[in-house]
Amino acid sequence: MSTFRFRKKTEYGMMMLARMAREEKGKVVSVKLMQECGLPRSFLVKIARDLIRANLVMAKEGRGGGYSLVREPSEITLKQVIEAIEGQVATVPCLIHKTGKCPMEDKCSHKATMAEVTEKIGRVLEEYHLSDIC
């Protein structure tokens, strides 16, 4: 059986963000606290970089440092989270804007359908927010 699923990095990212969302706005959550939730430190740092680049999280360095959300959990969509970590949501590689033209495009019978599926998945992911998974 095959499943449609996100990479472990995305699962950890959602757990990380959910942990931050449970705190008061602006309160910093340390890496140590996130590790206590079962999140590996090596992944946390990599994921945090992606989330900072996407302007979803900010970092505070030094003593008492850690990470906090830039916006309210109700303002962050799951699509924003997934795209920050995994890149553009697409059901097939040729629908990702950076990849360019597919060498099989002339013979492809399913691109239009996959584009529609991708668009619908994107809409669903925009309907759910970080606050929904907390």
C-alpha cells in the first residue's frame, strides 16, 4: 500500500511550531524544551532555518534563547508551513515552477488532471491553520 505523506522533516516542523503555538505570543521556546517533545536537535536547527527564511519563526540567540512564532497560530496556514519546509506543493515534478518543461509533455495525458489535484490540495492546506493542530 502506498500513502501520500509528508517527510519526517515536515512532521517535526509541525510539532515544533505546535509547541511554540502553545506559549504566549512572543515567548521563546528553547531547543531543550522542544527536544523534550521528542524532536531531535539536529533536525530542529535545520527546520528552524527554513521557518525563519519563510518569516514564520524568529530566533533569539544566547542565554534564554530559542524560537518563537512571528504571527498568531491562526494566521499561519498549513500550506505556508509545508512550503517553507518542503518547497512548493505539487503532485508531479513538472508542476513545480522551477523545473521547467517536461521532456514527456507532448505525450503526457495526465498533467491537466494533476494540476487540478495540486490546486485542490493547496486550497485544502490553506483552509487549515497552525491553531487547528494545536
